[in-house]
Amino acid sequence: MENTAPQLFKITFDGIEIEVPPGTTIMQAARQLGPHYAPPAMCYYEPLKGTGGKCRACLVKVTAGSAKDPRPMPKLVPSCITTVQDGMVVENTTNESVLETRRGIVEFLLINHPLDCPVCDQAGECHLQDFAFEHGRVTTRYEEERRTFEKQDIGPYVQLHMTRCILCYRCVFTADQITNKRVHGVMNRGDHAEISTYIEKAIDNDFSGNVIDVCPVGALTDKTYRFKSRVWFSKPVEAHCDCEKCSGNVTLWYRGDEVIRVTARKNEWGEVKEFICNTCRFERKKTSDWTIEGPTKISRHSVIMANKYRADVKKPAFGLKVAEAQYKQIDDSRPYITDGTTIRELSKENNAKANQRSLAENN
């Protein structure tokens, strides 16, 4: 009987052999191994065709092109658009040149990106935060003036912060592929390039809110959710409803008993599983509008997971034992002083003693 099983390519990724079908990209192959092995991606978005190859965050080293031609590729290649060959050998985190390049990519992405994390609604679920934490430098070498833009309302529900944008093009591909007519795009060239609408024409269609979900940073924000809560203070749950426009499968974000945000469900790579309509996203903000399925599964390493769902979970016994062993009883017999004048005098006296100790050590 003839063997009709599909041919599989065998590749080696960071010393691990895996088999994948022809046409698979290096990124897709790496994701089969898990989040620990997969290269970072700022522009690639698997549900959207044509994405990838712009941010260069996923560059890897191909040390052997294939079994037939084992020569290494001369330069680092973007894993999101490079297809695998049988016998290919790829180095990701095991190659120092790849890690050094990623540090440089982070530096480039942050050149014009403002330090808005303390006030940005995307904080806690921002891919650029994760990328900078894993591969970024402690300090910046950039001394030039950063480019800035005014905030712009590009529709009834979406606000654009172009200063935060990294030009990943995800929102452009989203509008192209899931809406009838795209009215925004990348205007100008070089360091003047920006996401904008033609003569500030509003983005107003039934699926315009999805550009918020695909944005990896806080450049496109939900005007109904702005500054309402930090993401780690909210509780996400899976829910669904009967909707004529979309699947109705969403994630509800609660603060107490109030639904403060509705988003599409995402996979472990932060990519939308099914795009949802504006009616579900912006207009259904009551629990009675939805059928609750249960808590959203979130990585335990995420800040969103902190203090969620399980009030009965006890602290680890090991931690309690360590705390008990290192606990010291404080025996402070000094009087409790509340008088401001006395406190200032004691502070001056303590500062004088500290200065004397410093001088003694220096001499």
C-alpha cells in the first residue's frame, strides 16, 4: 500500500529537533516548542496575512541552510517570514550575536517611544514592555530630540497616540482584511512616517475596535476605558452572547461587579482568536448581556494573574517557615514622639552624627 503520509521537514532549533510540514516558517516551528523558545514578535500576527518582516525583533541565526546545502546564511534572518528547509539548523537564544542584535532593536524601538508606562492603559499587557524587559538595556544612548505628536481621535471609540506607535502595521492589515474599506494607513516616509487617516477621516465601521486589540503598544486606545483602571486590578472572565455580526466570544474585564472593558479572546501569543464587532466591544457593558463561562486562563508570570480568583489559596509552607525563622521581635523602649519641634531637633542631631561617621571613615 502506498504511503500517503505528508512529508515532514526536520529542523534543529536551539539544539532541539522538531518535524514540521513544508511551508512552515521558523517562527511557527519555534512556537511549537513553547513560549520559552519562540522569538519575540512585534509586527508578526498569525491571524493576519502578510504581517511580519518589519520590526526585526525576531531575527535568528541560520547556521545550516538545509541538508542539501549546509552552508550558513550570511546574515541574521527574520524568523516570521523565513520558511524552513529540511535539515536546517537555527540558533535563537543560544547565539550571542542574535541577543546583541535584539538589544539594538529594543534600543531603536525606544528611540521615540515615550516613558508613558505609569499612565498608559496598555501597561501590564504591552508587548514592548515584555520585549524591553527581556532584551533591553538599562540606559539609553540617544541624545537627540524625540519626535512627538498630538493625540488624535480617529473615530467615536478609538484614540491614536502616534508618539507611542512603533509602526508595526498591524492595525493597517486588520482594517484591510476584516473591514469593507480602510481609511487609515502609514503616511509620509522615514522618520516622518505616521499612522493617520486621510484628512483626519474617522474610522467608523462595525469592526474598527479590533485595531485596539492588535496594537502591541498603547498607540491605539479604547476611549470608553481610558484611565479607568490598571489591568492588574481587573478580573478577566470568558463570556459569550448571541451576536448577528460576530462570534460573540469575548473576554470581560471586571472591576468589582462592573464590566469596565470588553476585548476579543487571545491565545498564548497575545493574538486575537476571533475578531469581534463594536456592538459587543463598546455597547454591551452589563453582565446581564452575557453568558459567563469562567475565568480567563492567564500565564502565572503575568501581572494580570496577581491575586486573582482564589481567595482560599494559602501561602506556600516554605515561605511561612522562612519568615518564621527570620522573624525578629523589635524591642523599642524609646518614647513615641509626635511634637514637630522635637522631631526636627532629633533629625538634625542624627544627621550630624551621620556626617561625623562619614568624615571619620574618609579620614
